[in-house]
Amino acid sequence: MHPLILHSSNTLEIYSVCTDVYIELPYFPLGVSAGFPSPAVDFVEQSIELNSHLIDDPATTFFVRVKGESMLGDDINNGDLLVVDKSKEYSNGEIAVCYIDGEFTLKRINFIGKECWLMPSNPKFDPIKLAQGDELTVWGVVTYVIKDMRARRSQKIKV
């Protein structure tokens, strides 16, 4: 069974979670050095099943595809796939999928005194101050960001 698209707009695509397929992938529990190379300890390999690590509750978890660049400062890029859990309690500073006045948006929730702000992390975008009468629903809290590193291959590191 494939994930079902629940919502699509110019800012987000929301998908249901499909957990009826169990796929184990190779996993190296000792990690990979990002500094100086280290000898691979006999190439120790185990397996990992990602659903059990990324999804606490399939009934309240959704995948969300990001469309746009308002959260670049948090390294959330256009095309990234988010794991969003509707059952997680949100607090000040959480990044969440918010539903405000009929539209979905991805922002950091900030409480300043009695005011609530939805904050982008890209300075090219304006914060959203909730006014009296605005209808806000925190649809879910972002728990993981999954990136497609193939898109970054074209970016060269200058030494």
C-alpha cells in the first residue's frame, strides 16, 4: 500500500504513513567517521527498520513534503520530507505544521508574553503574528527531517 496524499498546496504536501511494509536495511551501529578515517571494525553490519525509529504512533504520524524556502535557517529546504506527529505536545520554539485561517504553513511557534508568533527562519519571509480572531491549529510537530542529498551533489565545496 502506498501513502495517500491527504493535502497538497503551494506550501506543503501531506501524506499518510504506510507501515504495512517491513523493510530492513543495512545499518552500521559504530557509525562512520566524519573526521579522520578510521578502520572499519570488521565491517560490522546489522540491519535497521526505519519505521520503528521514525514513527512512534502510525495513527498520528504523517509525512509532509516541504514546498518553499521559509525555513532555510533551520536547514529545512524545498523538497525535504518531514516526519510530523500530531500527538506530540508543542511548546515554545517547536517547528510545527500549522493551519491558520484555512492555510497550512511550516513555522517555528514562539510565545512572547501573551502573543503567539509563527516564525520563519529565512529573513526573506515575515513572521506571522496571531491576532485576535485568527484560527490557529497546530496540526503536528516536526520530529525528523529527511533530505535528498542527490540535489546537493552539484554544490561544490571550495577549499
